[in-house]
Amino acid sequence: MELREFGKTGLKLSALGFGGAPVGYLETDRRQVTKVLNTLLDRGVNLIDTAASYRGSEEAIGEVIGHRREEYVLVSKCGQAFDDIEGAAWSALAIEQTLDRALRRLKTDYIDVMLLHSCSLEILKKGEALDALVKAREAGKIRFVGYSGDNEAAVHAAGLDDVAVIETSISICDQANIDTVLPLARCNSVGILAKRPIANAAWKDASEQRGIYVNYAKTYSERLAKMAIAPADLGFPGEVGAAWSEIALRFTVSQPGVTTAIVGTTNTTNLERNVEALSKGALPENVVAALRQAFWQAEAAAGEPWPGQM
């Protein structure tokens, strides 16, 4: 698995990362979680991404691979209010208590990156939430401060001195942040984690979509249909679903500044397929250009901007 420089953190991350939402939200059997997480570590995937709001995810990760903690870079997210946490959403108290809870759940003394989980631009500018993470960094509970989100808020975060990492939407169907967030992030050496890099399998029929992100998939499917481009047009013959999956993942990691594409899965077959796809490296420049052109033309024809999906 290719390792990439992660902005100014000094860390090196695998081009493929693991998204922990499904192992929590889908209440995946612990035996399957154990198989998936240990397989990915064995295959060289060293980025594990979770969040306080991914019900059950932090606990599952800590239970299954807490004993392998030195083998992976751990990312979590916080900021929302929870029934068992004091303080209002985005308050210093809520963030402090959520972080302490995450340390217990994940069975670790520190979290490599803690992200504010898609708070608004207004909240970012207010400063209390960000200051709470800076305080946690100074206390040694986290190593780096970051932000997870899109559009104007992500652009603002990329310009903040204390922000070392941004997690943002980048895919064949979600290209706005490529032009707005990535240039500033590269200028400031901010590490980029790409969320939803395979656009929730936008090529699937709506009847095939399952899980927790159906609404995202609907928007992406509509965009892809309007882009009017197929794998064969890009020099990828064969089964359409498999071709699109490879194209989408390689497109995301081809974007300058992106370190890791985060994919959530509970299936080791899908994991192995993603590892194989990324072993082929970035997409040819002409394929990337064709996908970008298709997006721009479809967006223009739609008559309204296609922002990053929060």
C-alpha cells in the first residue's frame, strides 16, 4: 500500500483509509468487524476514521484493534451534543467530555487527529470549539486539530493556523472542493482526507442503494446521470460497477493535495478490491480531465452550483 505525506503533520498515511461509520450504524457483527479491521491493517491500511456520532463505532474499533494501536493513525470527530455528555453542541465542555469518552472507548491515551464534525462557518469563526481542541492538543490528548466539512467552512478552516487536517468530500460527483479547498490547503500544508470518494456508488440503481447514506447517493446518482459519461468512454471496458468503483477511487487520490481516500466497508471482498484498485496508482491525466470536464458541463447545464455534500 502506497504511503503518502500528510501535510504538515509529519505522518505518512496509506492512500486508502477505513471509514468507521458502517461498523457502528449497521451494528455489524463483532466477528465481521474483527475480520475487516485486522485484514486492512495486515494489508497496509493505516488510517482509521471514526466519530462520536457514529453510534457504536468507537467502541468497536477500540475493542477489536485497540491492541494494535501503534499500527494505525486514528482520527475521530466531535462537537455535537449527546445525552450522556454535558454541555451544548460545540461548547468547550461538550468537546472535552466527548474527547475523554472517545479515549476510553478507543482504548488509547491519545487520538492522532480530532476533527470538528461539520460545524457551521459561524461556529468556526466564534472560536470556542476550535480553542477546545487546541487545549486538548496542548494537554497531549490529541496530536493534531482539524475540521471535517465542505464548501465555505472548509475553505475558512484551511486558512487557520491551528488546523492541520481537513476531511472533505471529493469524488467524481463531488468536485467543488477540488477547486476551493484543495488549493488553499496545499498552500498551508494542510493534510487532506477525502470522504465519500466512491460517491456512494452513484452508478447503482436507486433500488440497490442501502444503508445510512441513501440521500447522498440520490444526489450523486442524479449528478452522474447528467454527466453522461461511462467507463467505456474513459477506456475502462468490462463490468460497469467494478469499472466505476476503480475509476472513482483512483480519481479521488489523483487530486493534488489528497493524502487518503476514506472508504467505509464491512466486507473484506470490497476491501481487497479497493486495495487492488489503488495499487494501480493515479488515473491517467486524460481520464481525470474528462471526468472534470463532464462535471463542469453538467453543472453548467443544471443552471446552479453543485456544492460539496455535507
